[in-house]
Amino acid sequence: GQSLEQPSEVTAVEGAIVQINCTYQTSGFYGLSWYQQHDGGAPTFLSYNALDGLEETGRFSSFLSRSDSYGYLLLQELQMKDSASYFCAVCEDSSYKLIFGSGTRLLVRP
Amino acid sequence: SAVISQKPSRDICQRGTSLTIQCQVDSQVTMMFWYRQQPGQSLTLIATANQGSEATYESGFVIDKFPISRPNLTFSTLTVSNMSPEDSSIYLCSVVGLAGVNYGVEQFFGPGTRLTVL
């Protein structure tokens, strides 16, 4: 079957660094994406990894290891506005359909 | 990026009735999808809306319950038929492959339709 596992909740203080892990088991794999969703809002795209390694976009970085079926999202210099839910999502094939993980709720405290 | 609107933004419906949700994009897109999300939960893909042909449904979702139309490259509708309280959820459309973009890695989501069935 298909599964994407993430921690359900993470708490960190403002200015800190936090890592959100994602392990996946899918029938196919094109790439791993990360989305942010604030309460009451729509998911917004953060990053995409198709190849092994680290992708950096400002304060956010995303890592992928295809051999380990594992990825993570790294958030640096945390701000209060980063409090949100974060979802990893696998694209299995060229249809661009996404399978979403269970989501991680990040709470940033002062 | 794409500007995506959904109508209605929310609705409260009676059991046994049907509701049609509209998704409008401000530019032509390659792919359109419909998702369902329970508050505080993950997103589940319902179907891929195919332009000019029948939608492709995921396991557990059927056309009789969730008929979908996509008459052109900027518009799609999802109908939730014969509703029951279990259909109470947030329904979101998403798009991939904006005109002029070579690949559709990034999905853009509409604001969602919050449906409550009594």
C-alpha cells in the first residue's frame, strides 16, 4: 500500500531550527514535495526534490534520499508566522497526482 | 502563479441533497484535481478532472457520488451527490501546469469549499 509518515506535532522556539521528517512507501516515485497550510487556508507549495540531496530556498531547505525513501524539511530562523501544518507529498508518476502525508503541526513559541 | 477561485466558499446542506462546487482558474492549466480534507487532517485525492472526457477517480471514489465536469482548460465542477453527514469536509481544487510553464511540479490550490451536511 501507499503510506507517508510524518510526526504529528513539533514545537520549537522563535529563531530556532526545526526538521520535519517524512518516510514514504509508494508504488512509484517521481519526486517529493512539501506544502505549508495555515489554519483555514489553502496548501501552498514550498519545495520539490526529484534527486537525492539538499534543495535550499531561503530559510527553508528540503532533503531527499531515494534509497532510504526518506526526506525532510528544514526550517531555519523560525518565525511565529511559520506556525502551520506541513505536508510532504509524493508524486508517483507523470500524472502529477500527489499522495499527501499525514501532516505535521508546527507550533513556534516566543 | 495561478489565481484560483471556488464557489461556494461554504455551505450547509440537508442530507440527501446535492451540491455543485465550481473551480475557476485565471489562466489555462494542464491538470486539475479535486481533493477532500477533513479539518485537521490530510488531503485525499478524489479524482483528476480531464478536459473533454470523463474524470479519473481514485480508489474509494465513484462517478455516481462525485460527478466531475471539465468543459475547458480553466474551469471544473465537482458535485457531491446524495449527501450524508460523512460528506462534511473541505473540498479543494488544485491545478498543475500553467501555460508557459514547462513542467507541473507545483500544485496551486483553491481556497476550498467548506461543506457541512446535516
